[in-house]
Amino acid sequence: MATLLDGRLWLITLTALLVLVGVNAALQPNFLEPSVLQSNLTTFLPLVLVAIGQTYVVLAGDIDLSVGAVVALVNVTTVSVIAALGGDSQSVLAGLAAGIGVGIACGLVNGFFVAVLRFQPIVTTFATSIVFAGLALRILPDAGLPVPEAYWRGYAGGLFGVPTVVLVLAAALVTIAVVGRRPFFTRLRAVGGQRTAAFQTGLSVGRLRIAAYVLSAVFAALASLCLTGETASGDPLMGQTLALSSISAVVLGGTALAGGVGGPFGSLLGALVLGMIGNVIFFAGLPFEYQTLVQGLIVLAALAGGVLVARR
Amino acid sequence: MKAAFLAAGLALAALTGANAQETFTIGLSNGWVGSEWRTQMIEEAEAAAKAWADKGVTVNVVVQSSNVDVQGQIGHVRNFINQGVDAIIINPNSPTAFDPIFAQAKAKGILVVSTDAEVSSKDAIYVGIDQKGWAMKSAEWLAKTLDGKGSIVTINGVAGHPANQMRVEGYQEVFKGHPDIKILNEANANWDQAQGQQTTQTLLATYPDVNGIWVQDGMAAGAWRAIMSAGKTKDIVATGEIRKDFLDLWSKEGLTSGASVNPPGVMASALNVAVHRLMGKEFKDDVFGGVYGNAIYIPIPFVSNENLAENLKAAEGKPGYWSVTAQVSIDEAAAFFK
């Protein structure tokens, strides 16, 4: 068991996910219909993307509490740029580019403070999250500014019969695979595992940590663009729960918070598990006073299960 | 024989028309679990659903209530759609973000009613109070109590929250009509009682000659604690709130206060309106108003020193977190329909 699980802690997450899928399908007869699956994937996708990005930061032994605020800032930037340019298809493209650009900038800011100035990652990204959220409120003080219909219809629709959300998920999987095969990924794990040793072997630790923060912010920006497709408008308070949910997903997926161990595929599964827990609780018909409590207990049980199985 | 019986039954059901299909499933979504007000809101809605049994209508409710952000609450709505409910009543976390998902719900023939916070969607209606009117009522009370002159500070909720925004517009409009009332500062304390207390302490220290405080909801209890510990109970008038423990304090300390009531019964009111609509009734042409033209505004009660005793009597035996409430009853809701 231990040898099989060595470095494959995500197998436990996968098992948990399959159990939840089974339970959900039993409670909700139409769960496996394509339209229902697509609607569930649309709900889970933003957290999946943010959790993938968060993994790279955690692998390097850092943490990124600002992802939720990045989501809000990217969202208000995108909708404001689209509105300012008139709302035709070119302005949509400009808005998407501006959103990704803002994401990269946020990642660089985080990386600069943490890796160059050597500030504590938790406090630094907590502080930058307040700055990013404040900027979002400055850009768009009130929820509003609808995006052109082509944007959200495109997101809810598909290309060549494949739903857009499935394409986004596929693109995320390809990115995980490509990044995972690059020397960057091995070096990043080295930085998280034994930072001093990594530095002494000549790895440019600072640059790797900055790259991880940029990746995290870019994935948050992509999540934000998906959310914008889903909500069709700007909201400066968007994404507030994403930071801690994404860290839960990362840990559920078998990545150690100390860094060095794990990978983004596990986080993807972890995010799906978190989403499915919410679903199962709904379809189990629990009284509302207990829903939050039971959700917390199941997440705790899932975390504990992973730890106990891995220890053996 | 059995077939004939069944046929007779069917004919009877057809004759009684509206009474034929009298079982509805309504999904209730609440996206924030931070106060007892929300719990009371859901419990009153559940009780209102049961009360329809007296009219021969079975209303089943399914509740989703958890701390979620916008996409989490969109997930609530998706689950309701996938489950096939007849109507969705939602206390929404965003005014605009639900436009696409509400459009999907409507396309499946589901009635969507938002309550407590207005939504821009053309595919939904709003049943609740006018947040701007809520603020104007207590602002007018404050201006009147101060005889139209003096220095005041305001303490608001969460910047960027739509209800907060409408309330700010409301009191600003009122105080503009009283040129001798000067707003010294407008602070945010995030609808948090402790923050409301701290903010008030800071404001009282900064502006020792302040005469009045306009403060929202639950933060009022915190603000009043700060006023009392500064020993200014008799020198300052401030708006109050509607929880029983505050009403007790209000009466015991002889405070001069006034509180607009945002009744937790709003969701029950929305439910009563929704069931009438599900029974096939049509809305009167002139019931909708509001910024988005889809709102049915319900009355806003007001608690002041004049009617404090009555309200305390109504709250007798309730726990401290119980809020003064009001509901649009089944019969009152019928008045919105043709």
C-alpha cells in the first residue's frame, strides 16, 4: 500500500471523489446526464483552476492568500476594459488580455515581496490581497457592468459540439502535463523540499518562487475570466472564499503545505471533491442548520483519511 | 368501479381548477450564514410554507444555506434547476451576477424570486423592502429628533455591497434636505457589532461634539455600547436595531433611538407571493417598481420610543437574537394579483 501510494497521494483523493460521485448519483438520479455534468463542472471549474495555480506556490514551500482578490481585480478590470472600448468582439479580446495582464502583474508583485525582499509569504499575500481587493473596489465601486452577450453565451456554449468548460478543463490538464515535464517543476519541488540545499546546488531559488507566484496568479486570472463568463458582470467582492478553499483543495489533493511533495493533478481532484461535498449535502436533504457543520466535518474527515492512510 | 371512481375524481379535480395541482416544491437559497437574522428568515419561510396547508396547498421547501461566494450560490441555483423545483427564492450575494443562471432557470419554467437584495435580472422578480427607503426612514427620524440641526457621523456596512450602497444614497438624500445637519464622517464597519463599537469609540474621540449617529443594523448595539461607556447616553441620539436584546437595553437605559425594520419575514413574504404566482395567477400591471423595474416593495415598520413598549410585548419570551418581524400574509400577497 505504502509503495503504491508513494508520491501518489492523489489516488486517495480519486477514491474519495469516486465515492462522492457514487453517492451523488444515488441521491440525484439525473446526475450523470451530460447537461447536469456540464452544469456541475461549470460550478467547480473556477476553484479547480485556482487550486492548480496554488499548488505551484505551495510546492515551493510558500502560500498565496491573494488569489481570491486577484480574481476580483481581474474581473473588474476585464469588464471595465470591455465597457470602455464599446463592447464589440475586439474589445472582448482586449478585456481578456487586460485581465491576464493584471494577473501576471499581481503574481510579480507577490513574488517580488516574498522572493526578493524575503517577506513572510502568509502575511505578505494577506496584505497584497487587501491591496488588490481595494484596487478592485476603486475600479468598480458597485457590482454591475454587464459583459456582451457573446461572452457569456460563448462560455455557456461550446466549440464543435464540445462544451467550453470541458475545453478549458482539457487545456488546464495539458498545461499541468507540460509544466510537469519541464525541469522547472523538479526544481520547484527541490526549492520547497530543501530550500538551502536547492540554493547551494546553484538553483536560482528567487526566480523559481517568483515564477510560481506568477503561475498561481495567471490561473486565478483564468478562473476569473470563467467566472465572468458565468456571471456576465463585474463584482468587486467576487471570489472571497477562493483563497482558503484552494488551499484546502491543494492539501486534499496530497500536496504537503511544507512544500516539495505533491502536484497539481491532486489539487484538481481535491477541488472536485470539495465541490461534490457541497452537492451531496444538498441532495441528502439535510436541515439547513446542519449543512455548514456537516460540510466542515466531511472536509475534515477527508483530510484525516488521507493523512492516516499515507502514514501506514 | 374503480375506474369510474377515478374518472369522477379527475372530473372533480378539473372542475375545481386551481385546486387541481396543488403541490409545489420551492428552493430557498441563502448565501451568508453570519447572523441569526438569516436563520430566522429561513425558519419563518419554512413556517409560511407549512401554513399553506390550511389553504389546501402543499408547499415543500428545500433549503441551501452556507457561506458561499457568488459562484457557490450559482451552484445552489444549478442544484435547484437540476432537481426540478417549481420556484427558487434567493437572498442573493450579488445584484448582477445571476443574470445568466436566472435566464436558464426561467427557460426551464422555474419562477425566480429574489428577496432582501434586488437583482438586475429580467427573468426574476424582487419581493422585499426598498433598502433606500429603509435608510431614509431612519435618517428622517434622526433629522427630526435633532430638530434639523447638529453634527452627525454615519457608520455603514460593507463598501461595494449593493444594499449598503442604496442605504448610503438614501440617508445622503435625506440629510441634503437638512442644510443645518453636518455629516462629519462616513465610516464602514462591515455590519459587524464589534467593529461598530470600535469605530464609534474612534469617532467619539475624534469628534467630541457630535450630536447624532446614523448607524446600520446590528452595528447599532455596538455603537450604543460605545456611547454608554463614554457617558454620553443623554447627549447623543442614534439609530437603533431590532433585536430583542437591544430593545431590552433601549428600554432599560432610556435611550433615544429609532430603528427601521428590515423584517426577517421577507423570505416568507416572497414565498407567499411565489405560491400565488405558481397557482397560475397573473400580477397586476402596476405592482413592479424599483431600479430594475422588477421589484415589489413591502412595508417597512419603524420602532421608536413611542411604540417601543408594544414591540417589547410582541418579543416577550423570544430569545435575545430574535428580530422584530413582519410578513406579507397569504391574503395580503393576493392583493398583488389580478
